[in-house]
Amino acid sequence: MVGKVTPDDMISASLIPVLLGQSPYQTPNDLLRTFIDRDEGVEPEPWAGNEATHWGNVLEPVILQQAAERLDLSNVLIDYDRAIFHPTINLAASLDGSGEGAGKIKTDVSRGIYCIGADVIDISGPGVLESKATRARPEDVPPPQRGPLQLQAQMMCTGWTWGCVATLYQGLELRLFVYQSDDIVQRRISEAIDDFEMRRKNHDWYPPLTSEDANTAWSRANEDAPPLDLDGTNVIGAVADLIAAKYDLADAKDRIDDAELAIKEVMANHDVATATIGDVKYQIGWGMINRKAQPEKIVPAKPAESVRKKTLSLKEMKG
């Protein structure tokens, strides 16, 4: 298994799910922030991986060899040490593997082969092999972020017309999802990359998906800017909702504290109690937390930095 070979200054095939808003872990603004920071000389915190990625790397050659055997491929290659670049757009791909097919195939569940989007797929000639290992339960179609979008981008870079996402589920079942190149998906990828590069150049953020995403997009406050008057804007209703919610939250916290105090006074040393409210019986727990002894830790030094607050503050203005 060869490590990362694509350059950091351009979109790679593995980032396409993030770019298209299909990643459960990152948003397009997270991706844009990383690239803008890099353009300004700020490198992101390195990530060393975890247990899942470790086993995915260890099992990758086995998964690819099994995929090649089931698909009857020749000229199998599983050690790509260089990136493959798209000829016209800012896109690079690293391949887990490849192989050459010799004809058409159709879904064969007994061999774990699933043709996606067509009853029969022609795998003549070279095709991309993408290895995945997941703790998810076996499925008939993988989610777009676990291989399919990455595969289409890899086919764009290679110019090949078919590819396979070989997924090992829970270490027990291998399924081979075979795809043809998809003009519609690939056009969407191309347009998204062009849009991303314009946003990267102009620092033009995507519409944020959540409050946290807005923190990513506008992570730096201009402290010299005058106060912004929101009266008469389309967010004045949101301001009213925020104020009401803050008061409701404070009231709820007080009610929770008063209720817990009353219950704890009756429970005393008991760790479990029960109560019936309406037709539902509830169990109330007030147990112990057992903490293991921990050695003294020295927190490594960190440089001074300024980060934007994650929540809005409210203060009633007098006069």
C-alpha cells in the first residue's frame, strides 16, 4: 500500500464527497478553509489515522487481489506510487489499484458482484479498483461518500470507463460494486471544482449549513468594523427567536435544578428510583462514576492564537 501521492494544493478524488456536500464529517466550507489557510502558509493539524484506517490499509492488498480474482482481471496493479492528473481541470487522483477486464458482467450475488445503475456493465479494458473496509452492515448500494463519488473522479483522471468499489464489511463479507463512468456525475464534479477554485481565489464562502459551519466560513472578526444595524433586515426575526430561546434555556436550567434538588432530597443514598408519569414508568438514576487513577500530564505548550467565538452573546442595551 502506497501512502498519499496527490499534491495538497489541489482537489483530489478522495475529497470529492466533501466538495459535493456528501461527507458526514466535513462541509464544503471546511474544505475551502483548509485550502485558503494553506494558500496563506497555515498547515492544518496532521492526522495520524485511527484503528479503522490502520486495518483498512493492512487489508487493502487482500481486498484488491480478491476483487481482481472475482472479476477475472488481468494486468492487476496495486502499488501506484504516483498521482494521475486530469488534463483540463484542477483534479488529481491516487489509485488503490487497477486491472483489465475482458467482457461484460452482470450482478452475481453469490460472488458478491453488484452492477450499479445497469443490468450489464462492460469491463473490457482497464478499470479502477478502490478498496474500502467498513464496520457498517452489508448493503446493496454503498453511500456516495464511501467510494462511488471518488471512483467517478478517478475515472475522470484516468479516462477509463469502468471502476469497482471493493468493500469489506465488518471484516467478513466482500462486495464488489461495479460502475460505469457517469457523464452527469462527472459534469457535476467538474463544475463543482471550477466553482471551488473561484471561491478559493476570492474567499467566497459557501452558504453555511449550520451555525458551526458559519464559524468556519467567517473565522476571523474585523474588530475595527462598526456595529452592524440589523433593524429592518430579514434576520430581525432570528434575533427575536435567539433572545426568546436564551431566556427559555435559562428558565429550563433553573427548573431542572429545582426538580433535581427535590428528587435528590427524597432519594438520599439510593442510586435508583422509579416514577410513573401518565402511562409511562421512568427509572431515575443517581449512581456513582468510578474514575481510574491517572498519571500527571504535562500539557504541551501552544502558541498564542485568536479564534472566533462559537456562540453569539446577548446584552441588553440601556437608554
